[in-house]
Amino acid sequence: MLKKMTIAAVISAATLLAATSAGMAQTKLKWAHVYETSEPFHTASVWAAQEIGKRTNGRYQIDVYPASQLGKEADINQGLSLGSVDIIISGSSFAAKSFPPIGVTYYPYTFRDADHLLAYTKSDIFKELAKGYEDKSGHHIVAVTYYGVRQTSSNKPIKTCADMKGLKMRVPDVPAYLAMPRACGANTAPIAFAEVYLALQNGTVEAQENPLTTIEAKKFYEVQKHIVLTGHIVDHLNTVIAGALWKKLSDEDKKIFTDVAQEAAAKATGEIKQNEAKLVAFFKEKGLTVTEVDKNEFRDTVLKNVAFETFGYRKADWEKIQAVK
């Protein structure tokens, strides 16, 4: 009888310990972004959240909140410091609000193409800028995803930079995005991303700029007549982990989070490249006019009229990026 009681007590204690350990071990985290559930940025984020759970034996449960559910892009960036989010996907233009030099990648015509951007993410200059951001903000960039080449959509035909003079154009409220439109004389409006479709539909603005994949995903082509291949910014997103979380992670977990985030970024990048290649034909089928422009003319106008110092960028950083192979 005593032996049975002892065995039962041991089993009970072991069960309680296991339950307590499991309860203590699982950490719930919030991963936020502003993109649609159909976009690769979301599907890759969901995959990453599940994969981190698997590789840590369920010690982390990560819930992904898409489509601005936890706030606009500025909000989720602030959320990293406020503790309302733990991981976000967001552009360096928002990181530049903490550390302006990292925003130099959004200066128009910085990158030649997607491969140049991806080479930059493996370079010393990227490591230097990412460290500068972390030193200022406390938050850690673990991966970079190709977002696409930003093009212009409009209800007016555009063939040259001068054709944009007086154009009512939605541009994100980020200095670097304003550089090309303002250099060409457009009247810019900082409308929130979630409100762009309605603004185009009701004529509040006549034009906007985004990668072709975003123009398709957000259905801007339904309320625009022209796609203008200005190719002014080769855009990207950072996967950023809140400093408070990063400091708590063990070295082993830091590696898991980093590896998974980079694998997810590679998945999304591959999808974006494939999708982007198909979209010119898609927009033509939808009845839009697709116009090629002389990018050198646009580039020369920007370089002539918009100084790096205007944004707090360092020209030396831009020159180092130009040299990346």
C-alpha cells in the first residue's frame, strides 16, 4: 500500500512539474505588419511563426496580425518600444525615424535591381547601418525581404519627369519617398496606406507609387488608368525584433529566430520576384496603359534637386552601397 502511494505521489509530482514547466516555458508573442493576407509577406510570416514554434519545441506561440490590425506602420514601429508588439515587418524608411542614416536605401535610384539590394544586405555597410539603428532604437533587424521596385500609377499620362508637375500624388509620410515626386514637381499628400484606394477612387489624389505587386494586391489598378515604370526605389522590408524580447532570448533561440526569419524572407523574396515579372502583362489585360520612361532623366533630376543632407543621410553611405557588387 505504501509502495503504491509512493509511486502515485512521484507520478503526481512529475505531472505537476511538467505542467508547471510547460506553463512557464511558453511565451506568447505578437508579430505585426500592414500587408494583406494574400501577400507573401503575410504567408511567410505565418510560416515563420509556426516554424519558430516547432524549432523551440513549442516554447513560443507567435500570433501574426496582418493588414494593420495592430495599427498603421508608424504605430507598430512605436509598438516595439511600447511593448504592444514583439516582431514587425517594416521598411527602413520607418527605422530611419530612430536612425536617419539607415534610410539612405530609400533615396531614389540607390539600387540597380533586386540582386543589388540583396547583395547590400550581406555587406559591411548594411551591418554598420543596422547596428546604428539598434544602438539608437534598441531593436534588432534579423532579416531583409525584397518588396519590389516602386513604380507610379496615375490617372494622367506621364512620359517625363516634367509631366508630374502639379500632379496630386499620394506618397507615404516619409522624406525619402517624397524625393522623386517633389523633384519632378508633384504635389504630394501623406495619406495612410489603408486609405489610398478610396483617395484614388474619389479623386483626393490622382496618383500614387508602389511596387507592381502592391498595386495588384490593393487593387489600385481598378481606380487608375496608367502604370508608369519610373522604377525609382528598389524597396525592401526589415524583420525587426523588439529589443526587450531580443535581450531575453538565449543565444540558441537568437539563432533560431534569425535563421527562420531569414528563410521566411528568402521565401517571400522569391515569390515577389516571380509575381512582379508577370504583372506588366496583367495590367495591360486590365486595360491600363503601361509606359516605360527614361530613368536616367528622372535620376538626374533627383540628384540635381534633392540633397542627401535634407534627410539626414550620409552621402558616403550611398556611395558605399553603389560600390556593392
